[in-house]
Amino acid sequence: MLIDSHCHLGRFSERGDLDEVLNEASLAGVNRMITVGTDPDEWKLYQSLSARHEGVIDFAVGLHPSEVDSNWETKLEELRKYLELGSDHCPVAIGEMGLDYFHLPKDEEEKQTAIELQKQAFSAQLELARECGLPIIIHCRDSFDDCVKILDTSKTVWDRVVFHCFSGGKDEIDRINLRGGRGSFTGIVTYDNSSCEPVREALIEQGVERLLIETDCPYLTPVPHKGKENRPSYLRYTFQRIAAILQIPVLELEDEIAKNTLSFFNLK
């Protein structure tokens, strides 16, 4: 069994072909997936998908840094509703949350305001995760040092932290792993361009004990379908490339990743 630890199923649901996508995934041996909400509309949709496809779809709720604006506190009050104990179909994680310095305004004053709002919303979500004891999915783009600093200064338990779509190198993964966190790897490991070599080196450096894998679909489609829309079934290609890189038998690696994912997200 393969578990897609991070995907976005909204596009398929809105288009009306989600059942087809799920059947395709099952045929590829991807029997479970975590769809990750980034804004209030997705939180509601993904909770309903989790209820409709119990045991196949789990969901996470978080305010993506690109969705942070001056109204972020109101949005987090709405997010709190999904974390209430005893509510049906609770999220299995909070995220994705974090910092994104790639998508920022060009005006310097607006840029600094956006960064400060992202930091405030990130810190507030970390506090929510601490209160409810849920694992944390980190979005980190061009902001690694600041992400680590905020995590270090919070009361976050690092072994509940995953840097999703890990795109750094050995130094970054070492800093994460030394604190007890982990990286999750995507189709980037299948790209043969030299700029992706540091990601493969980080994969080897982290090893199997903390390994999670994901599609981040509909983005980051692995070879041989690069350039097309990504789907949960394509996780199989990323997994096969990782098995080759790590030189671990497929069945052994499949078992280890499944155990890691079930344990990290406390899935039944």
C-alpha cells in the first residue's frame, strides 16, 4: 500500500472526475491519501470528501502563506471549528502553513508587510497545532532560515513536523533531522536536471526512517508524465525512483513508508 501524504483534490472534485481518479489510484496501489486544505473553501470541501470516502481520503486544514492577508485572524477562527474535539471527520494535521517568499509583492513596503503577516499567521497556527496535538505540514519556499527560526522559538515538538515538497539539499535536511523533523519528497526526485540533484542527495541523507512521499498533485508531476496534470496514481513513479535511489527492495520500502505515514499522522 502506498499513501499519498500530500495532495490537493479540489480540482478533480470540481471537475466531476474524482471517482475516476480514486479508482485509477487504487489500481496503482495508492489506497489512501491526505488532501491538504489551504483556505476556508477547501477546508469545507475536504472534510466532506473525507466523510464520503472514509478510510481512503483524510484531510488537513491550514492557511497557506499565499492565502494570508490582513483578515488572517478571522480565517483562523473558522479553522478552529474543524479542530473541536468530538466533531465528525476531524483533520489529521494542521497545514499547510509556513512562509513563502517567492510569491511576494514587488513594492518593498508591501513586501515587508506581507512577510510580517505570514510570520504572524504561521506562529498562530503553530500554537493551534500545539493545543490540539496534531502534526504540522510546513510550506517553505525561499524562506528556510526564517521557518526554522519560528519553529525553534515556538513550543513546537519537532517530531510532529514535516517539510512538505522538500526541495533543499543535505544541509537543510540535516538541520531538520537533527531537530527531529522530516522532509517529504515529490516527483522532483525523478527530474534528471542537475538542479534537482541536491534533493536526491537530501533523500539519501535522510534515509528511510523518517521518509514520507507525496504527489502534491495536481502539481510536480513525476517522469514519465512530467508536463501533464499530476494525479495520486502517479505516486507510484516517484516511489519507484526513490527505491532505485536508495537501493532498497520495493516491497520493503513500501512497508516502511506506509508505517511512517500511518504513525506520523496517527491514521487508523
